Amino acid sequence: MRLAPGLHRIGDDVVAAYLVVTDDGVLVVDAGMPGHWRDLNRELATLDLTLADVRGVVLTHGDTDHLGFAERLRRDHGVPVHVHTADAARAQGRDKPHTHWDTWRLAPTARFLALAVRKGGLRTTYLRDVVPVGDGDVLDLPGSPRVVALPGHSPGSIAVHVPAVDAVLVGDALTTRHVLTGRTGPQPAPFTDDPDQALTSLDRLTTLDATWVLPGHGAPSRAGTGAVVAAVRAAAGAELR
């Protein structure tokens, strides 16, 4: 789905990944679940592009619902996969999240699990090799994405800031659709290792000048980084009352 010139989403409000399309090729940010492979190919076809045009993948963190087709791209098509050094072991299956299930409701949780079944999300293919990245790195990939460390959801959670498309891709640093409760709007993401640290890390987003805020779960937002972070903090405060 085209969001703006050079900016596309695959998947839906339950699980999403993103494409940045430039004259230099395609950048993929996150890789959803294995079954999103077909969505990737369909979206490329609408642009008269193929997998040969994909220059790199950047993962916002190493959780299984973001690894999806990443290893397939790396193994079969030679596409490098970039992940923060602190999440490299998680992306390679050598470290597991230290999370717990939050409040949940039956219908939205069932929808999330049904998608996982349909899209092959219960069979994770971990990465055999990664390109480690760190905070502040500007990567030699389409759109010249910059890595912004946002630890909390996981130790190596990052945002991917791409000024060329006026966007910051935040993974699970925040969400606009809670996959366990179905609640919509900016809010803290579930399955977070350290919720307090995740909220503190959002301060770093307010320093970025980006209109599009694109989460791994939920609707894309055009409210801008400052407004979205303020809304997440308000939602977090409401949860504590």
C-alpha cells in the first residue's frame, strides 16, 4: 500500500513492514511474518520492481514477528540484514525476550494469533548472519536511513529515521493498535522487556523532525513525532490511574 511518494506498507494494522523506494533501490524496514513474502513481491510488482531491487533490510528489533522473510532475502538473494548489536543474538535465536503477557481481550488476541497461523508466524526462521549497527549510524542504503537507539521494548530496539520520505519507523517502541486488547491510538506496546525504559527512550523521538510515524502494529500516523509521543505518554499515564 502506497502511503506517500517513496513510502509503502505491506501487511496491515495487526503486523506491518515498510518499503522505502528510491532511484537507488528499495529499503525494507522489518520483515513481518514469513507469509508476508507474497505481500512483498506483490507490492514490488505494482512498482515494476523485483527482489533484485532490494538493497537491504533494517530490523527495528529482533522479535519473531519482525524477522519474517528476512533470512530468506539474505540467504536466497544476498540482501544484507541490519540489526542493532544488542538485538543480534535475539534475531539469531540465541536470546529470548524476557516479557510477559499484558492485559488482553479474546477477540483481538485471537485475531493476532490467527494471523500468525495464516502467515507462518509460528515457524520462525532466525537469521544466520546479520550486519550489526549502532546508535547514530547512517546506513549506505536507499534513503540513507539513520539508526536511533530506543532501548526498552528490547535492548536493541531502534527507530529508523528516513528524512528522504519524512518518516520515522519505530517498530514496537510504541504502537497505534494494541494487538492483545484491540485498543487503537498511540500507546505503549505490549510484550515490552522494560516498559519504564521504553517510555524514557521516546524522548529521543521528539528530537526528530518527521511527519510520518510508522509502527510495526497499528495504523500509520501523520501527526508528527512530538504529538505521537505526547499521546503515548498520556495513554501510559491513564493506564496507571
